[in-house]
Amino acid sequence: MQRRDFIKTTALSAIAVSTTGFIRFDGKHYIGNCETTSDVLGPFYRPDSPLRQNLVIEGQKGDPIELMGKILHEDCTTPYKNAKIELWHCDGNGVYDNESADFKYRGTAYSDQTGSYSFNTILPVPYGEGENYRPAHFHLMITTEGYQPLVTQLYFVGDPWIEKDELSSSPTAIRRILEVQNLGNGSKKVEYNVSMAQKLAAEPAAIERLVGLYTNEKDSTKTMELFKKDNQLWMKNEPFGQNLEFLGMNTFTLPGIPPQHKLTFVFEPMLSGAVKLTETYSNDKGDKNVTVYLKSA
Ligand SMILES: [Fe+2]
């Protein structure tokens, strides 16, 4: 399967669950299932959206809504100060601003001393075609130090498209289907608290060594580009990329692979400075697909 096709398939079908959403023991105490579950990044993320909490555009269609809540550490209690929160969503016609310098309905904010954040914006609407509609949703990316960047989506109670959508109907999304409160003045409010989850992190210097352009050993027209962002290893795809999750031992995977499938990227730095990358994908039927890439020194 070609890289691009694979990304497309997984981006549409996969739910990024990883370790979140389950109770686990951290060596001292149990960490509850309060952690926020992730969702796919989707094709419309744009980095570097403007620092602003008000995304409302005068004269544009859409119900005003405040999205607010707290960013918490993995104990789900301690406020996380100064977390970076990126919000993006479609306009009142279901269209994303993917190109303009205005970055419409896109903004970046930071949590305050109490972990609180808020955005004033409009309620997104479902978008799609025919029977293939996505329910209305906010996209969020939360970046903190010491935790895995969290990419997630929020849905709204009562949206008829939720049960037909693979992502929002997943059991892991239940706590991300939120009640919209109607305030007296005609505006709306939705509250979403985020708990961060810690995962293994690769050494930033080691990541540095792995970034670059990899070429398929058998077909030089097939390449894969890796880059570093927020001390994580990312794989470039259109229009941006997806962060890889470190599994230890020079091995990474992509968050969002269904549990019955397995995808690993094993890196072997060579003495020459070149890096060999072996991608192994296996499905629930035991079919295995191994591709070797090389990055020159
Ligand atoms: Fe979306």
C-alpha cells in the first residue's frame, strides 16, 4: 500500500485511543480513566494560527458560543498553566478556511494560572455530502511540556450525524459529546475539561537524527518525510503531518491505528550517518507488509 493511501485510509477509519481512556498504574497510584481521549487530526489543521480567543466574525452566519474549560495534569485535578490550545473548525456553511491569511475560525490560546481557557466563536455545523456527513465538531490540539500533544475533537449532544460517524460513535468519544448550554442572552456555552496523558518521549536529540527525507529502497519515487515539532517526531502528509508515538527501542507507531492492526517504524542509524527505516504493517488477518526506506548520510 502506498504511504499516501495508507494515511488516507487510517485517517478516515482509525480512532486514536493509545493508552488514554483506560485505568493504569504509574508505579505509585492508579491513574483514572479521566484522561481525555484523542481523535484524528483531520485534513484541515494549519499550524501557527493567530493568538486570539475571539474567533467571531461580524456579519457571518452562525450561533455564538463560548467554549471554555480547564487543562489539567494527568491526575485530572491539578491545573496545567500555560498549556497551548489550538482550536479550528468550519464556518456556518461547513467550510474550513484552509488558505486565507485571516485564519478564519482558527485561533491559539494559553491556559491561565487556574488552568482555564476560553474561546468565543460560533457553533460549527455538520459538513459532507449525501449520506456522508460529519457531525458538527470542534478540533483541538493541546500542547504542553511533559505530555504527549493531544489532538482531539468535540461533538454536541443531539447531533443526528453522531451515530453514523465512525469517529464520534466510537466508545472512546462518549465523554467528548458535550451538552450545549443555552444562556439567557441567546448565546450558548459548552464546557470541556482536558486531562493530559503522559507517554514515553524520545530524546529530542535522537529525534533530530531521524528527521529528513527517506526514500523507498525499491522505488525511489516513493518517499517519506519526517520532521520535528514540539520535541516529537512527525510524518509529513497533506496538508501538514501526524505525530508518531514512541514505543521505545528505536520504534515508533502512528496514533490512531485500530487495535487489531499493527504499524511500526523501526529506525536503524548506521555508522555512515545514514538511517534505515523499516515500516511493518500487519492487519487482523496476519497479512504483513514490510517496506524499507533509507535516509542518506
Ligand atoms: Fe473537521
